[in-house]
Amino acid sequence: MFLCFCYICTAVLLQESTLSKLLEKQCPQSSKAAPEPSAHHLPGDIQRLQCRKGSFLLIPEVKRRLEERRGSEPGHGHHLHLSSCHECLELENSTILSVKYASAENIPDLPDDSSVGLQSENECLDELDNDAKGFFGQSGGFDCNGKPPNVLVYTGGCQERFQAVHQLLSKCINMENNIIYPLQPEQAMNDPWLENTRLLILAEEETLTPQLQTRFLTYLSQGGKVLGLASSLCPAGLCLEVRKSRYMQVSRLSFTREDSTELEQSVVASGKVYIRDTQGGGEVELWGELKGDVPHQRDMVIVRVTHGGDGGEAVLCQVHFEIAPDSQTIASDGFDELKVNRTLQYEVLTEILTSLGLSCDLNQTPDPSEVHLLATSQVRATEFIFLKWLQTRAEHNGVLTLSKTSLRMVSCSELQDGPVLPKGALALVTDSSETQSWAHFSMETYSKNLKTSLLGHTVLFAEVVTSTMDLLEGLTVHLPKDVGLIVVATRQSQGRGRGRNAWLSPLGCAMFTLSVQVELNSRLGQRIPFLQHLAALAVVEAVCTLPGYQDLDLRVKWPNDIYYSNLMKLGGVLVTSTVMGSTFHLLIGCGFNVTNSSPTVCINDLIQWYNLQHNCSLQPLSCAQLIARTVSYLEDLINNFQQGGPESVLPTYYKRWLHSGTRVRLWSEEGPEAQVMGLDNNGFLQVHTKEQGVVSVEPDGNSFDMLKNLLVIKQR
């Protein structure tokens, strides 16, 4: 028997457009300019499709609307290629490389520490070294181990604003290939940075002086790339106009993506908008508009400006992407709206940064690390029992082969000497101290908060694993009952979700897999689907039973997710089971966001916002603390269920869940309407329909689509 329930999936899938596929053959076989293909050369249904922003063929209605919005765009009369054209991609890549590595002698030798502050940066930029050998190597060819290109951020000297922009960029760009520095006002008027900057970001608070305007426009005219975040920089072709009513207000932005589709989201407006200069100037493309209160009223707030053939390009935004939703400058009613749209803001900014030539590929996850065998100070005997059991199952060389990986038992001294490991095997350190701590996990904190008689006392901890499930699969079936084994990791490279879903595992997410044994003839064993509900409920209880934290709006979403209100997923649960004899051997995988604000929202975000709203000072929580409290509450819930059945836990579950009285559509938007009633005695969802009365829906294969208010069949 194998049960698989949902973990969590937070992913954005970008699918290549049908237009790109069908028109790929239309690209010419040479890089010479060619006439723009006319509509009659294309299949009829393709003529009606929208195409890439600034690059695709447009149907007349779309083209006319975009021209009205973007104005005159001289210099765009040449043949327009498609992004999927192989030849165009090769040409584009070679052009990017040519620009990227031009003027090699002017690349500065800047420090590696990207966390450098504003004050320490004074010396860095004043003492720029023109020796580029570290970046390009002796022969002038690219050295991938050298210094990455430089991103300079001008905030007028404001350290807080620089940190906000730095944090924003770290969510969007590859920090291994780009390095971020502040540019001080006094440094901006000096020479070296002009030739040494891959991207200049302007996010100043005060209006730029005429001298600085000239300086930054000079950089732009020399082929520089500029991103403006509520900056007063105004190149030829544009004017800035004040909209006091919009200042720091949450507004709706319509952003035109590269495929010409529009993406709507909530943003914080700067209080200024762009107006086209009737005197003309550079080429201006409109990329984003704010919707007004009056129908069809729109203000231009994101534009792309280019000048002539020098390669200079600026994307200027009069919205505050850098302001976090929990900022004290945001009205309290704007927090939820902005937090829901935060991922969309990252998507927009990533497209903008990519268009300006930055690498936005995700950083590579480190290789799996060694695994440490630990035990709580209360029950050290379990560690000894588990170690002896491992030794009986290991091969003569100390290697333990599992279903998904293998471990070789080593001591701390052997680890320091660099043990010889079989290919693909991980080191299992068997004598780590229980007082040892890591940057994102403290065993001492975990032990202090664990209040169980059995579960979670023997710990396998690793900083990086493929999946916490991988370290337990194939290991626990014959595990002694009194061990209470748990695997905790700070990062996963191949986290698993329901079906084919992946689990995003950023630092700051609490991730663990717990081994649990349940007898088939017990109350829980006869209703085993309840276990996933108990695990999700335990996470919420771990937080909301802390004194002072009871009003945080954490919820359980059927069948196995943890939510902030009904807005965003914070985490989820995956349960697998194997039956051996009369016992369920279960692995409960759980992950929830604690200290990481990306990709959605985390518990500490909610705590910070609660403090602002209620003028209090609740302390942030840690992963070790909440993992231990979750395991403690899960053991209590299991014991209560075993003693009193579903009725002993359902009142608490209903107090925390999202769905009481919810009206949903079954299976599709046109499906029958039903009202959620609760859980039946097996843990299945009960809904009432006019046609069928009360019916139960099994959790395996179904879930809620919160955005559409549907009960849907889960895709596998």
C-alpha cells in the first residue's frame, strides 16, 4: 500500500508560444536584413495571435493599440525576428558577449564581498584597478573564475534604500555572476565607474541635480544600461509629471510582457508618471501603465528608452518594486494585496533585468553535505540504539545502502581528514556533539523545544540533501520502535511534492521528514488519511499556541497545506506509507516557510507585520524551534486520536481550517455547486450537493484550487 499526499509546489512554468513554433521556419537563413513578412504568408489562425513585445509580428488591432501607447518608434523598420529562431539567438548571444566583454582593460578589480556597506565602498570605488587579468586571464579570454560584472546602485547615500534594492536584486539575479555595489554621490562625478559598470540602478530619494542628470545621461549615451526605480532621471523624449493622489498608494499595474501579453499586479506608485515630450528625442516604448479610477484612464509608469545606435538602454519605472509589503510606509490594508503580488513583481523585474543584459538564472544548489547523527539531551540512549542497529545493517566498510542513497559511517576526526567515500555516498558523522549548531539549525534550540516521549529524539541533520525523504526511504521499515527518527535539512536540491511537483527549498524554510509507526488495528490505523491532516494542523498549532502569537492568521487548507489566511501557501505535507505485517511504516515530509520571504511569504513576515499593526514586539521564530514544536504537537494529536478517535481532534482542526461553509464548484467551473460540510470519519472531505446530498471526496487525487474556488482533480 502506498499513499502519497501533497507537499508543496511553488513554480512558474513558461511555455513556448505556438506562434514561435509555427513561425520558426520563417526566419531567414542569413543575418542580412529582410522584408518584414506580411500577414498573408502566415496561416489564418496565426495572423490573429499577438507576438513578442518590440520584436514579433502584430495583428493590425494590436499593432495600432501599441503604437498609440508607445508612440513613434523610429529605427524599427527592419526585419523583425522571433525569439525562437536559432540563427537570431546565435546572433543575439554573440552580440551580448561582444558587449559584455568589450573594454576589458577597464574592468575594475573590486572586492569579492557583495555585502560591503556604503561607507566601506568609498575606498573601493576610489581605488579602482584597471588590471583585468583576474577577470579575463592572461590571454584576454574569458575566465569564469574571475570577478563578475558590476552593478552599481545610486541611492543618494541612503544606506537603508541601498539595502532594500540589494535585497530585491538578490531575489531576481544570479548573485554568482553579478556583484552589487553602492555608488556614493561624490563618487558619481568621478571617472572610473563609467566604463566599469554593467548596470546602473538609480533609486535616489531626492531629485537628481543637473550635474548628476548630465552624468548619468552621459553614461547612457556611451552605451550604458540604466534601471530607474522611482528615479527623477528623464532622458530626451520624456517628461515627468506629478500625481500627488498616487504617492505611495497601492495601485494596479498593467505590464506588457515580452510575448505581448499583459500581466496585472498591485504595486506602490511613486506619485509621478511619464509624459511624452512633444519635442521628440529617443525611442520610447511603453511597458507598464497604472490603471486609474476612471475607466480607460491609464498613466505611463514603465518605459524603455533607447538613443541612436550607441547601444544605450534605460528601463525607467515610477513604481517602488524595492519597497517591501511590510514597510511602515504602506497602509495596513495594502499588506495582503502586495504580498500576494510579490512573486509577480519579481517576475516583472526579472524580465526587465534580463532585457538589460543581466543573468537571472537561479544559482546552483550546492552538492549534498555530510549527515550528522544527533540526539536530544533528554534521550541520549536512542542514539546509541540507532547506531548499534545501523552497524548491524552496514557492510564491512561501514557503508549503509538505502533506496535512494548510501551512507558511510565516519567519525569527526575522519571527516576532517577527508574520508574516502564510494561514488554517490554521503558521510554519516556518528559522534557529532549535541551542542553543535549551524547557521540555520541549532540542536540546542531543537532539544529545548521538543516535548515528546518518542518522536523526533534521534536526528539526522544535513545542511544540503537531495530530499529528506531520500535519507529515510528503505531505512525505517525494520527500524526499532523506540528510536523516534527524524531527518532535518536546511536545503534540498530535489525536494519532492505531490505527483510530479517539485518542492522549492530556500534557506529559511523548515524542512523535515519524520518516521512514524502506527498499528493497523488502532483507531488511527483504521483511518490513516487523517495523519496528513494532523501533521498540517500540528504546524499551525506549533505557532499559534505560543503566548502572544495566537492571533497570527495561519490556517490549514484541505487536504494537507498550511496557508496564511486564504491568500498564500506557507507550506505543506507529504505522507508515504508502507505496510509490513500489522504496522504502517509512515514517512511524514513537511516543509513550511519560517525566515524566508521568498517565494511567497514566511511566518516571520507575518510576525513583523503583526508587530507593526499592534505596536508590539513579538520575537521572530526559528526553524529548529518550530520543527520541534510541530513534532511535539503531532505526537499529542496522534495520542489524542488513538484515545478518542476523530472527535478528539476535529474541533481543533475546524478552528484552524479554511473551509467551513465554503461554497465550491466540483471538478470544473461549470461543475455542480456544493457546500463544504467537514471531514467524515475517514478524513475525507464531505460536501453537500442538491443532486446527491452529502458525499465524501477522497484526498488522494483531489485538492482545492483556492484562486478559482474549485474542488479539482489533482494533475499527476
